[in-house]
Amino acid sequence: MPRIKALMTGSLPGFVDVVRNLNSPALLEDNVVTQAKAAGKRIIFYGDETWVKLFPKHFVEYDGTTSFFVSDYTEVDNNVTRHLDKVLKRGDWDVLILHYLGLDHIGHISGPSSPLIGRKLSEMDSILMRIHTSLLSEEREALSPSLLVLCGDHGMSESGGHGASSLEEVNTALLLTSSAFERKPGEVRPPERVQQTDLAATLAVGLGLPIPQHSVGRFLFPVVQGRALREQLRLLHLNAVQLSRLLQVRVPGYKREHGFEQFKISERLHGNWVRLYLEENNAEILLNMGAKARKQYLYTLKALSQALSSQEAQYDIYSMVVGTVVVLEVLALLLLSVPQALGATAKLEVPLSPVCSLLFYVMFLLLWAMHMVVCTSTESSCYLCSLAWPMAGGVLALVSALLCGVLSTLTRMCLRGKLLRRGTWPSGGWTTVDKKRSDHQAELSVLAALSLLAIFALVQSRCSSVAKGALALGLLGVYCYRAATGHVLSPWQQDNKDVSRGIIEARFVYVFVLGILFTGIKDMLKSQVLAAGIPVKTVGLWDVYSGLVLLTALLFRPHNLPVLVCSLLIQTVMTKFIWRPLRHGAAEVTVMHYWFGQAFFYFQGNSNNIATVDISAGFVGLNTYVEVPAMFLTAFATYAGPVLWASHLVNFLSWEPNSGPALRRACFCYALLSSVPVSAYVVLVTALRYHLFIWSVFSPKLLYVGMHLLVTAALCLGFTAVDRAGAKADAGKVAHC
């Protein structure tokens, strides 16, 4: 329906027309069909019933077919063709409209590459031949030539749909055939690109009808190229006047528009030509002056059409922003009122204190001043600015009142938090509250939530679709886990809810961690076994990396989540602006990854002291002590910084064209860098075995670096083995070929 509307009215359809497409109402906007009926032309239609709904009383004869039953691509066209021979033999009509649906239905069913497409195109070719042959035979007896217009209302994507904006969907054929068009024998004209809105003006000019009032298109000049120069200029002037009047109605500052200025120039040139024509001047002078005026008119029509089309595509940003603010204020008010609304009393109170009342008046005056500035400075049409001042004032008062309600609720929550920290309730009773829920808990909650959002934003871009969804749900589960353990606040928790251990929430996150790791490892194995290519391998590696990031976010304390965000941010910045643009070698990048990994080992709170190991990480999601999971989780939480940087190194090098040698060099450099401090500490511990600081300084450090070396060795051996297996597989394929 939106495309038929564009073809017949010459105007751009809006988003609401997509909804109306399901039940098309009668088209009240000025259009070619209505103009033709008003001029007494007899119109016959066969095909898509959308036309019958748009023009309910315009056809002297019609037969509509259902357009949404896409499984039918045979009968839906046969019902149109069965009328063809009979109506072509009759001479009692002026306009015949045929809308075939078979090609569209085949595209929806099986796409444009379906074997059914060729047969359907052959069928359409035969129908066109019948129509063209019949029209030519009638022209021998009639005085005026006929016009055959072949066009599509839309294109088709590779999947068979046409609801987006790809070139295949928005481009379609347009062919105009008539014996009135002059063409020299053997002349071949390259196809031109025109707008769909140009057809309405073209049909109106061809049929001798007024151009639709709201048309933003320009008629196709080759249609009138065979007419006299005086007639060409007259038709060009009519189209230019119609577009300039529409510009004056829709654009307040139309006089400053480039198209309107060109229109005035065109009128002056046209007037000079008419004056010379009436004075019967030299034919060559008239021809040159007329050609100049014609060229200026064509340029003017293009400028006016573009100006109107771009104006149609503009949005009322001011009204949209005000509406968005109202919606967000209501949402914030509802979220802040969750504890009261879902509590035992189930009541929603929005107190308005005298302070908030004063704030209301201040906000209202500020918004009113801003409204006056916007409405007096903007040149485009605005819905809120077009409202009467009492209505606009009511909207601004609503915005101010909602803002006061949000601030009142926030103030009440902050006061309640202070009373809880003092150990009192608003009613005067005393209770005891755990200090861990009261010390800067609101600030920590906001910081944790923002950090989790930042983690998702930094990691999700290169994840597979499955891993992306699992990562989002997993990070939500991390916040729920910390809310269950009492570290952060959650809007769905009541004030008197006991703090749990969050076992269910943590296991919920573990499920997504394992799912992401499984997806990534599956893609890695697929790339090795089936030689699926580098993209599959890199996506799999990044999925493994994102799974490790999700596990780190779960094991880290809430105050350490910003450290994780900083680590991910540095990785992103260094990759985009330093390592890749400057083309650092594998050895240099490996050294920097090693250093950053060591730095973040200390940034997350670790030291050479054994007491800084976070033992609680080994019990996240466990309701009893299980040795192997506890040891793994504790070790991973301790070495999360180096592990994430090592994993990022593998991902970075996998994008390189020669990833195999680069990865092997990186493994060698990483092993070398890890071995140097271990060797030094082994020598120092052996030489200073009787020193006082051995057990307090050197032994713990040796334990840390030894464990680090084991993890590094395992990673290096694993990636080297995988890379060697992939190299052997590639070599085998080359030998086989």
C-alpha cells in the first residue's frame, strides 16, 4: 500500500502506512486515479485488492485478488489474465490497471533464486507481448497513441523480503512504451535512475490531468520530448509551479531555498522567451533561448523535488525529545517505587514537599523559556510549537511534575538510608543493620551496574549472536548474585529481606559461562577439523575470551569491576590506535601484553603477600567445600589479569594474516618472559635460604610466579599444539590438491 500510494500520489509514505497496509483505508489524498475519474475517464482494474480498498468507487469494472495469501502464485495471476483478451478487444475504457502478484509471492516463499522465477518471468513476457500487440493494432485505427507503463512497486532482497532499504529492495524497473516517443533507428539510450514519486506527475502530464497536489516528483521529460518547444516549456512550468507552491506551504523559510531561487530564474527566462516568441523573432534565437529556459526548468525541478523529499524525511526532534523525557520520567518513578508498590502495604506514594513545589515552579519557568526559544528560532514545523499555549503549558507542567515526583522519591530513599545507617527506623524504633549493606551501598550499586554495562559494550561487538545473548544474561546474573549476597542494592528486594549466599544466581551465571565456552571451543574445533576458515576461528577464540571475562566479573568483588572495565578499555584502545595501526611485531605486542597482565595482577588487589589471595572466590556458587572447583576458582580469580591479557593476545594475533608463526613467536616470548623471574627467584631463595625474609617475602613470591609459570606453560602448549595441528591439516590439503 505505501508503494502504490507513492506511485499514484507522488508523495512519500510515512511509517504509519506500513500499519495501514494490513487494512488499507480509502485514499483521500489527491492522486492520479481520482483526477482521471474526475476528468470522466473510464478506469478498469484487475489484481491486488489493495487498489480496490484505496480507490473504492473509482473503477467502472474491477476484480480484486487476495494479496496476503503468498502460497498462491498461480491462481492469483490467472484471475487477472482471464480478463485480458476480453477487455483488450473492447474499446470502452481509457485506463487499464493490472497488478500481478505471482513474482512477489514466489519471492516470499523461496527467494529470487527459485527455479519458479524463470517460468513466471516467461509468463509475464507473454502477457506483455499480448498487451503490446493489441495496443499497436488499435493505434492503426485510433487517432491518439497509447502508453504502456511497466513497473514494480518494490524490489526483492536475497531472502525474498522487501521491508528494508537494501539496493535490491528499493530498486525496481520502470519502462514506458509508446509510438509517440521519438527514437532514431539503432539508437540505444542508457537507463536513467528516477524516483518512484516521479511516476504520478508523468502519468498526469501524459493523460492531460492536473499533477496531484502533494506530489514531490518531477515528470519524466523524455515523455514530452517529441512535443513542440512551447508545449515543453508550458508543462515544465506547470510542474515547477506545483512544486514551488508545495514548498511554500511546507517550508516557512522557502524564499531562502535554492530550488525556489532557481524557480524564479526559470520564470524570468521563460518570460523572455514568450516575449521573443510573440514578437516573432529569429527562429535560431528562439531555439537557443528556449533550450536555455528548458535546461533551467529541468534543474529547477530537480532542486525543488530534492528539497521537498528531504523535508519530508525530517523529524520533529523537539517533540520527540519531550515525549521521550516524559516516558523516562514515568519509568524512573515506577522503578523507584517498586519497594513500596510490591511491599506488604502495596501502595504508591509520591510526596510533594514545599521544596519540590518550589522546584516545580522553577522547572516550569525554565522549560517554558526553552519552549519559547525553540519555537521562535526553528524554521521547520513542530507539533508542540503548533499547539495552543494552554496545551503546551500543560505538557511542560506534566514534565515538571514528574521530575518533582522522581526527586521526591529519591530524597525519601536517601533519608531512609541515612536512618538505617544510624540504626533507626522512620517510626522511631531501633534495629540492627549489617554494616556491609549500609556503607556507600547505593554508590557501589550504581558503580557495579555501570561497570557491567561497560563490560558488555566492550566485549559484545565481536561475539557470536549466541554468545552475545548469553553474555548479557550472564552479566545480569552477576548483578543479581551480588544483590543476593547483600553487596549491592536491587529494586526488587524488600528492605527486610535476609541476605542469602546467592548460590542459585551464581550457578545461573556458570551455566552461561559454560555455554559461551562451549560455543567458542566448538567453533575453534570446527575451524581446525573442517577448515571453516579464519573468521570462524577468530569468532570462536573471542567467544572463549568473553566467557573468561564473564567468569572474572562473577568472581571479582563489586569494587573491582571498574578495574576489569579499565583492562578491557585499554585492550580496545591499544588494539585500535596503537598495535594495529603502527603494525607492531608479535614479539613487541607479546611483551606489552605480558606487562599489562602483570600490572593488572596488582591493580586487582594482589601482592606478594599470601594474605591478599581472595579465598572467597573459590566458594562462589558452592554450598559446600569441593576441592577441585574451589582451587580452580581461587587460582583463576587471582590470575584473572594475566589470563585475560594472554587470551586477548591470542585473539589479537589470530586476526593477522600469518597468525600461525606469530602465535608461535608469542608463545615463545611469553614463556621466556615468565621463565626469567622464576629463575631469578629460585636462585635467590636457594642462596638466601637462611635469611630472615625468605619465608615472608621470597617464598610467597616464588609461589606466585611458579603458579603463573604453570598457567603460562599450559596455555602456550595448548595453543602451540592446536596451531601445529591446523598447520599439518593445511599442509595435507595442499599436498592432496
